[in-house]
Amino acid sequence: AQKITQTQPGMFVQEKEAVTLDCTYDTSDPSYGLFWYKQPSSGEMIFLIYQGSYDQQNATEGRYSLNFQKARKSANLVISASQLGDSAMYFCAMSPYGNNRLAFGKGNQVVVIP
Amino acid sequence: ETGVTQSPTHLIKTRGQQVTLRCSSQSGHNTVSWYQQALGQGPQFIFQYYREEENGRGNFPPRFSGLQFPNYSSELNVNALELDDSALYLCASSPGGTGDYGYTFGSGTRLTVV
């Protein structure tokens, strides 16, 4: 079974600043994928970034980057140059290779203030 | 290309009733997964359908059942509704098979059981 831990309380971040969201995970699977999703108040889960467990380099997607430390089993999301539209819940998730079910953490609330 | 659409968006049911939620998968996607997201929690995997067959199930009782149709749209049925079934139900589609991670989520159906 997989377990995702997101323990940060709600965060306020100044517009244009960077924010780091912590995620640690636990799994016995040798190969897996890690994901970050954004969920605005509308409810839709919006895919942000993916990191494979065997990827040597940290994933980046525009203003999003994933700080992957495999030995520590952490997959922190960094959002650079925060925008007001970044205000949302952010979920870390993982899935073993060959298994399409996602295990999610409890999420981090981010509020960007002008 | 259309995304994942779910209907209805909101629903209120009485304890003991039955409910059917619907999901139209993204064009080209043959795999549909259903998730339950209780208030303040991350989504929990209910089950997945791949080419009209159930392809994995989470820790949910048999009163949660599903179908996938030849056009890859899907239904989630919940019988004998309980108050704890109140949640946001999310559908996600992907191009299918194992090891593919192109999950696209819908905006969900918010179910309230009274």
C-alpha cells in the first residue's frame, strides 16, 4: 500500500514569491510515479507535474518544479513567481508503475495575496 | 478535444436511496477511474474500468458499483446511501493500459446525503 503525507498547515504567500509544498511518501513498490495536482474551489483536479521514480533529473513544467529526493522519499513541489490564480488546494499523489490507481495526500491549502 | 464531463454537478439524496453518477471520458481515453473525496480529505480510489471491465477496486463496499459502456463513458452507482457517502465524486480518464499516466479529471459531482 502507498501512503502520502502532506502536513503543512494552510499557507499564505505573497504574489511573485516562490512557495514550496512538502510531500513525503511511503511505498514498497520498486517503481512508481509521483504527481502533483491543483484543485481550485471549482473541484476539478488539474494535473501539474509528474516525476518517475527512475528519472534522474527533477521534473519541471513552467513555473512548477518537483524536488525529488528518492532516498528521503520526498517529492516537494516548488511554485515560482506565485500568481493570484495559484490560490487552491494542492495534492501530492503516487501510483505504482503498472497500476493506474492514484493514492493522494490530504492536500495543502495555498492562498496567494497581492 | 473535449475533457472529462460529469453529471450532475450537485445532488441531494436521502439516506437509503440509490444514486447514479455519470462520466464522459476524454476523447481517445478508454480507462475511467472513480474517486471519492470527503470534505477536507484527499480523493480515495473507488474503482477503475478498462475496456468495459473492472480493473481494480479500492476499499469500498459492494454497494458501490460501476459500469463502463462501449463508448468508454461510465457510471458510478451507490445503493443504500449513508450519511458518510456525502462527498465530491471525481471521475478521471486516461488513454489506458497499464503504466500510462495521462489522467484527466472532471469537475466532480457533489453528493449530499441527508
